[in-house]
Amino acid sequence: MFSENKLINTAYQRTSRKLIVSCVCIAMGLGLLAYSVIGFQAKTRDIRHLNYIITSDEKDKTGRLAYGDFVGFFEFATYGEDTGYYIAYDEEFFYIMSMPEKDFDYFAGLYDDNAGSARIYGRTFSLPEEAKSYAISALNEEMETNYVTYSNFEDVFGDVCLAARKQSSLLGFNGYIETMAPWFIFSIFFLVGGILYLLISRKQRKDLDIFKDNGLVENEIVKQMNSENCVTYDKAMLALTDDYLVSLAEPIAVAKYSDIAWAYITRHRTNMISDYNYLNVLTKDGKAIQCANSSSFGKKNKTASQQFHEEILSRLAAKNENILFGYTEENREAYSSILKAR
């Protein structure tokens, strides 16, 4: 148990739970990241020849990593402004391949480097129907015969094509992101969220150090919180002692009544609808404390929230009659003067 005070101990337990949740999120993020990396490595080890995928009995053949050992290719159509469609061939079969126009020189150069044969990597996809007629016409014109028709199209070219990519792009980080995008996104989400939550939770845990028994002031705060004179609002995680306002909600804050200069009710809105109110407490040194959150959604809650905050403000007024209450232009200017006079 961190403290014998119920409110302080509740705040400590909350931060402990948040630390556990943040560590679990980080562990999940690391696990998903490791899974995605191992999964991608497994996929890259399982790259098959395009003809193997075409002749397989698999139901879904698209999106697979594949390669072809082509001895030539020629363009038969373009798609948009940057993608060309090509009829590629090896020593036995014809295939259809697409590639970015900007990468044509790269793929064409592979033939020069490999004595007329090039291994080209890519990802399988289904050829759009409107492109089939161009492929049929191009091959028949090249062979000067009606070698291919719509009826035997898949027998000649297969039922999937190859979207050619540079090997470094396909098998490198870009390929990893493209292949394992959902897992990567979830892993980063859990990692970043967990780390941020961990940092916030550690700060809240550090803020609780003020209540440790390691000094006169800290002991005095806890002593007053344990006193019968202390007014505690458990739901709002707020305590009003003889000399201090203590907020153990997020963020944790402590202020002497004599240091408080201005206090007023603020309405929080979500999509133009007031959903909860809270107190803004500003000290003479410019510190702002947001505390005593209370739901104001609905007529009943709105009335109860107003009464709750007015009760707290009246108690603050009893502790320090010099506090400015309510948000007005006059009070705003008065508070500005207090800050300037420091």
C-alpha cells in the first residue's frame, strides 16, 4: 500500500494499472512487429516461379510474390501515364507482365547483364478484361497467325500476370510495408501508444512523490488529508484540506489556498454538445489546475454539476476571500495584473 490515505492510494493504484497496460501494449507491439518481420521473411523464402503459380490448384493466386526467367518481352498496351503492359516469354511459355514506364530501362538492362535472359521479380495480379483484346491482337500480329483467342487466353498466358518490381523494392523495406502493412500498422500503433502511455503514467507516478513521507511539507499534506476536517470528493478525486486543494485526478496537482488567485467553471464540449464541466483553478505564479470533472450531459446532470462546482467554489471562498471567482473580462484583467506584479 502506497499510503494510508484512501484517495492517495486509489490514485497510486490507477497509475499502477496504467503502467501495466502500457507495458502490455508495448509487448503486443513488439510481438506484432516480430510476427510481421518473420512473416515477411517466410513469404520472401516462398517466392515461386510464375508458371508454378499459374499451374497450381490454389484458389487465390493474386498478390503472391513470384518471378519469371524471361528471354524477352514487348509492350502491347499502356495503362494511365506510367504503367506499361508487356508480353513476356521464356523458352516454353508466354506471360503477361506490367511494369512502371520509368523502370523500363532497368528491366531491359537486366538482359544485357545476363546474356539475354533476365530473372524478373514481382507480384501476381489479374489482368483487366479490357486489356485482353490488346494482348490477343499483339501476339497474333507478332506470330502472324490467330494463335490466341478469348477461348484459349488462359491456356496461352495463364490466369495471373506479373507486376514487375525492382528486386530491392519488392524484397526490401518497401516490399515489407506493402506485404505486411496491417501487421506493421498495428504494431506501431501499440508501440507508440504504449510508450506514450508509459511516459504519462510514469509522470503521474512521479507526481505522487509529493505525498511520500520524505519531508515536512509532504507529511503536512497527507496529515491534513487524513484529518476529520478534510472534505473529500472521491468520484472527482479531490480533497479540500485546511490549507490545500489536492486534485488526484489527471493531472495530479496541489495548491495552497493562499496561492490561488482565480477560479471558475469551464464547460467542455464535444461536437458542440456540453458533456462535462470542470474547475479551472489558477495560482498567482501562473499555474493552471483543471480539476473536479463532472458530467453535464442531460438536464439532471447539468443541474447536479452546477451545484457540485458551486459548493467547491464556496468552500474555496471560505478559505481565501481574495480569490477571483467566475470568468469575466474584469477578472481576466485582474489576474493578468497579478501575474505582472509578481
